[in-house]
Amino acid sequence: MTEADIGSVYVAPPGFDSVLQAELERLGSAPNAWLGRLALCSAPPVASVWALDVWTAPEVHRIASIGEAAKLLKSRQRNWALVPTGHFRRAALIEERLPPVKAAPLEFPQLAPTSPLGAWTLMEPGLLLFSQSKTSAFPAGEPRFAEDREGPPSRAYLKLWEACTRLGRWPVAGETCLDLGATPGGWTWAIAKLGAAVTAVDRAPLAPSVQSMPGVTFRQESAFGLEPRDEARVDWLFSDVIAYPNRLLALAKRWIAAERVGRIVMSVKFQGETDFEVMEAFAAIPGGRLAHLFHNKHEVTFFWEAP
């Protein structure tokens, strides 16, 4: 493709290039070329679930030197994040001449950065691709957190942290939460640490260290066996249940129809091929949206908020 053909750029999650390719094809915005993790498209930006980041105003410029590249970027704005795709030494030398971007891990709960952040890479040693605007506040769409390596019983809590950071809000003291498919308790641990009351539901036992936390109640039941209309209303419904996507879609719809929940954060895990049709069904729920988180595997996260 020629330099003038790039209308949008999508950053693929590591290992999911083919899924992003398939999604963009369904959206009528098939990539014309790939540059490392970057899908280069001639069409204007479209809303992508699987892209970690979308460069919404890409430009391509010929550069004669490292200094010229740095000068051009700095003339547009202060903060730039490199997404390396090749020519690594030359890219690193350009990066050294740019103002440093704070890379300190987020201390959850903490709001995402609000300062403008652009993205750039080298297509060739003398060809600079960049975008002053993009959809994620994080370099390459990858939020990094100051991890807790002692308290939680699994690393699943990072998905909840990222989901809440994307929302710009999280459970607080005085709010009630339901955590479906809680065992071993990574999400329950994260919710309880915020001071909210959480009822964890799973057929398998919860980790004792989590079950003993203040504000935690455990019910050894099936998440699918609960009748939402018989349950007390909760401010948040969290679900990291391992189940077929269609069962999760039905579960989300039951809770929404029962009007027993204020917000939903639900993992939708795929077994085998990515089910784009069920993704579209989730996205069609009024008030709902989907995103593939950096800490997701072969799954997406469903967000919903009551009107």
C-alpha cells in the first residue's frame, strides 16, 4: 500500500492478529497490510473490540535523519509512545530524543492518564508512521499495574483492575457486589480490598484466605442456578465464569431483565473459534459494550450499566 492509503491503524493483542484480521474483515475494513502487530487499513477508523488501540489520524512522513524524526514529533505534541515493529536501533535513538513518557505502573484504584498521547513507529529507516490521536490512554493499549504478588490467589484480579480502570470507576465502601464463578477468588479479593461487600458464588470452595476477608460472603452454588428475581439487588455483578458464550449471553440478559443489578462486568470466554455472532448479540444489548482487555486471553469483557 502507498503512504497515502493509511486511514487507520489497529494494534493487535499479542497472539491475536488473526482474530483482529477476521473482525476487521467483518466490519468492512480489512487490513491492506500488517506491520508487526499493526494492522494498516485504508478505510477510516471503525469501532474494534479486539484492537488494544486504534490510531485514528495516521500520517506518514519521509525523514532524513533521527533528529528530523524527533523534531517532527515534538513539533506536534509532547507525549509519544513507540510501538516497535522493526529498525529497532534507529527507533530507540529517536525515542531517546523525545520527552520521556511516565511509565510508572498504575496503583489501583487509579484513573487512567488524561494527557494527550500519540503513537509512532518506523515503517522503514526513513519512513515515519505516527498518529497524534488514538483510542487508548496507554502505550500500545497496554495498562501496567503495580501487582500484588502475595494477597490474591490468582492473577485474574488484573482483569478486574483493568476493566474498572477502563470504566473509570470501581466498587466502593457501601456498595454491594456479586461475583459469579468466583473460585479461587481473585476477583472477590480485588473487590473486598476496595471495601465493598461481595458475595462470591461458585460450586468449588473459595480460597480460605479470601473467604475470611471482611465483607466477603460465600455461597457454594452454581452461578446459573441463581434466579435473579429472587436475589437482592446489587450495585455490581461480576462474572468470570467458564461457560459457552451463549449461556453467558442468556445469563446477562436474565439479570438485566430482572432489574436486580446496576452494572455488569462479565468475561466472555471462547472455546475454539471466536464467536463473532455472539459478540454482536452482546453488543446489541442496550447499555452494553465489549472490549478485549490487555489482560484477557481468548475472551472479551462485556460491560453494561443500567439506564
